[in-house]
Amino acid sequence: MTWARRTAAMAILATLGPWSQARADGAPAPVIAIVHALAMPVTTPPVADATIVIAGGHVRSVTAQGPIPPGARRIDAHGQIVTPALFSAATQLGLVEVSGARDTDDRTLSHGPLGPAFDVQYALNGQSNLLPLARADGLAWAMSYPGGTQIAPFAGQGALIHLRPSGDILARAGAAMVALTGDMALATAGGSRAAQWVLLRTALAEARRAPSPRDPASALILSPVDRAALAPVIAGTMPLLIAANRESDIRQAIRLARESAIRVAVLGGAEAWRAAAELAAAHVPVILDPEADLPQTFDSLGARLDNAAMLAKAGVEIAFSVPGNGIYLSYDAGLDLREGAGIAVANGLPYATALRAITAAPAAIWGMRGAGTLTPGAGADLVLWDGDPLEPASNPAMLFIDGHEVSLSTRQRTLRDRYAPTRAGTPPDNATLPPAYR
């Protein structure tokens, strides 16, 4: 090691400080150096032949041919890509296991008095079998959101989740207040989208002013608990996520953001390209489905595959959520997120912007500093890929969460390995198989 590299290594060690003693899941956080990597920090340009040093659950440095701290575990990337772990901007991981089994589905209130106060944090299942599958596809972060209530147009409050294997996945409650518009909430609003917007504006007005004790209860549309739940939205500390696909609803969301001085984001946005300039001017981000090209309803007649490219070109902050008619909000959440980003690239979105849409952009939208990037000081949630991360045939070779290597094993892979007709060309030991498989 040259004097210059020795000096640089000592400087890195000096910056570790108390982080080198940090713990995750009860185990000491290791010092790891990934060498010969093509690092894609997302928020800064790629670094070829990079040495990525992580310690205490944080990224400490990303430098070309950088030094390795003494005693660090050395991992040779052999030129493969390293990115931040994936971040799904809108999903329902942790809220549903089997959609056909009612006792495993906590997404939606079919009846009851709660509206904005419906908070999914209390239902998150950190031991869901779908979480290892998401991790195996490179996903470490997500915003899990509710499906709806009977208090139109509110669906309730979403929560940020960090897919730690320990099961403690709640990262932050009250990540977003979700409101449904258009065909998604016509029934609960009486059958008209006009009523949805009147109800939404009236609810915000009620939350903004303290009702007088002399106000008759019949004159208020929200209960005290629901009004209290909207207080962070009024204060600007909780964004209002408005699910909208039709252009007219998207323009109403922009107008609401301007007139109410609250933080607004759009979910869906099938026709957002028609209001791209206005969205950019109002600083309203859009969480869209990059695979949407055919209308599921009349609200999305203008769906097109270059929606993401057009929005990004106009200066709109975009992130991705691939619902797949609700399936991919919990199943194959990571794989389809990558596939959708690749489709967006194929339809004109710059590669760097597509990668940002599944890493740093969701972190920015939901205010998670230190997530979605490989810059020094960021959380050490990263993926070493065996190919292009936006190519569905590629897979994570290694995943790190909080600076710890995480198993990529899933129940599906375990079952495959047990019941495969052959394993590595060797017939299975029939004695280990159930009778039906012998």
C-alpha cells in the first residue's frame, strides 16, 4: 500500500468514529469494503472500479480504486453494478398475505367510523412470506398505503417500511395521508367525483380551524379523531397522496396544492403527461405505473408508455409503483418495479432517471434522508447485481440492509430446491421426499 493510500485508509477509519460500534438486529455492524465495483450512487455520477466502504450501517466512502480499511471484509464485485437498494414509492407489502384470505388482508376498511385516522402501521406484518421475496429482488424500502375507508375520499394513512429481516419493519408511521378520486371512490362519495373534491376540501377546512363547541355535530363531516389525523397535513409535515388518473382530477390536485399550501403528490397519474408543465410548476411529484399503456377504466383513456419520459422532461419528480391490477403491490414487488423502470427506459426515459425513480426519488418524496443513494453518510442498504438491474433476467448477487448481508433465500426457492426433479444434475434422494413426489 502506498503512503497516499495508507493515509486515505486512516482517514476513512477516523471518519467511522462511533458508527463502527453501531448495532443492527443485535449484532455488531461490520466494516465491509466492496472493491472493483461499478458504483451507481444515483444522486452523483457513476464511479468505475469503485471501492465502497460501509461501516456501522452507513456508507462511509465511494471512491475509484479507494483504499480498504484494515480488518474490513473484502468483497470483489468483479466489475458488476452496485446500486442503492430499491425503494417502492407505493405498495401494500406487509398489509396482505393472501388476498383471498380475509384474515390476512388489512388494507381496506369495508365499514366503520374511521377515515383519515385509519392508520395501517398497526397491521404491518414483518414476518410476511412476501417480504423475503421482495428482498430477494433487491427491495429494502417501501411506502405501504391503505386501500380505502367508508369516509370518502380518504383511504387512511400510509407507513414507511424498512425490510429488515428482524421483523421490525416500521420505519415511520404517518408517511402520507391517502385520498382516492375518480372511479376509485365513486361509491363512497355518492357517485360523483365532484362530491369527492367538495368532501376533500371541506375536510381540510374543518381540520384547519378548530370547530366551535356550538357547531352542531350534523354540520361537521369529520369526527374529532379524523380531524386530528389531518392536522399534520395542514401543518405541512405529512404529504397528501391523491390517487388520480384522469387529467381533470390531476388538475384539481394541482389547484388544491396551490390554494391550500399543503404538500401534494399524485398516485397513478395515467394522464399526468397532459398536465406535465403545471405539475412541474407546482412541484407536485407523480408516482406512476410505467407499464400502463391500456386503459383499465375511462379515467385512464390517455395512458401511454412514454408518460414517465414526458413528465421527467418537463421537470416533474417521478417515482414508480407497478400495481399489476393490485397483484404487484405485494407479490413480486421488487422484480416488477425493475421491469417497469426498464420499460420506461425503452420508451424514452433516461436510464439514470429510471434508476432514481426506484431509489432516490421515493426517498425524496417521502422525506427519508439517507435512503436511496450510495453517498457517504447514507444508510448502507445496497445491492450487488449479477447484471443490469433494469433487466428482469438479472438478479441481486448480494443484498445489504443496515450494513449487514441479508439472505436471498425465499420460501419459493426452498420449495423448488426440495421438490426439483434434479438438483445439480443429481436425482433427489427419494427417502427425503413425501410419498407423492417419489
